[in-house]
Amino acid sequence: LIQDRVVVNTYLSIIASAFTAFTVSCLLDDKGRFSMVDIQNATIAGGVAIGCSADMVPHPYGAMIIGFLAGAVSVVGYRVISPKLTEKIGLKDTCGVLNLHGMPGVLGAVAGCIVSAAAETDGYGDTLLTVFAKRGERSAMDQAWFQLAALAVTLVIAIVGGAVTGLACRALPVLERFYDDSVEYDVAEADADK
């Protein structure tokens, strides 16, 4: 039963994020067009966001809400937040980690806190103690605080790790052209006949 819930919730969340990615991408474009960069990345944001709580969300609409929010946050991140971060502080997120994993991941962790706080036997039946193993020892609100503490620890590790990596990268020599593999690697020339 729990495995089925995880599969269904994951699919529903991804479907909702894909639908939302198309919709928000179109709404944010001046000419009402889709941006494939937004869509190819934001469609799976629902899978990232539901990862924390796929087994905890007892009703399908919960998974769809998480997916909807993740898709919207991801596209807004690609379209609005990343360009502003590049413009204001020079941050270059070349792989879209913030928009695909960062913001949807934090959203998913917050959703996990909310679901934990609201967990009652009505939606879970016999599986409540399987999903929340310590529920016999702590209340739903206590479990939500543990979820929030896990988010805080994760953010500290990510921020410290990112800062250390950034400082290490600053110590490296500056390449002639950033984001061009031919500076460091032997890159085969494109075949003119293809």
C-alpha cells in the first residue's frame, strides 16, 4: 500500500509540474510562447519536490498541489530569479541546480513538515506507524519539528559546502573563455556533412 502511494504520488506530482511548467512558461513569455529550457527542466521539479513526502501524502490532491507549486517555482526561477541573481551578484547557475533541485527541494521539505503536522490515522489507516515509525513516541507536531530540523541541517550543509567549493574555484586560474570545453579538453570539430 505504501509503495503504491509513493508511485501514484510521484506520477501525479510530475504530471502537475509538467502541466504547470507549460502554463507558466507561456504566461511569462512576451509573445505567449513556450520556452523549452524552462519546460525541460521544470517538468521534473514535481518529482524533486514530492521526494520528501511521497509516502506521507495520503490524498492525491496533495501530491498534485506540491507538483503544481514546484513547476511554478521552477519556471519562475529560470525566467525571473536566475537572471536577477546573475545581474545583481554575478551568480551563474549554469546547470539550473537552484531552480530544479534547490527551490523545489526546499518546497518539498516544507510540504513534508506540513504533512507531518497534519498526519492523523484517518488518511493512513494501519500504515501511520509504518510511515511515521516514531509516532508512538512523539506527536504529529513534534514530527513536523524534526522534519524542519532536517531541512535546517540540510541547508547548512549545502550552504557551507557551496561556499567552500566557491572559494576553491576562485583559487583556480581564470580560463580564457568560461563554459567552453575546448579550453581544457580536446573537442572534436563538428562534421560538416552532418
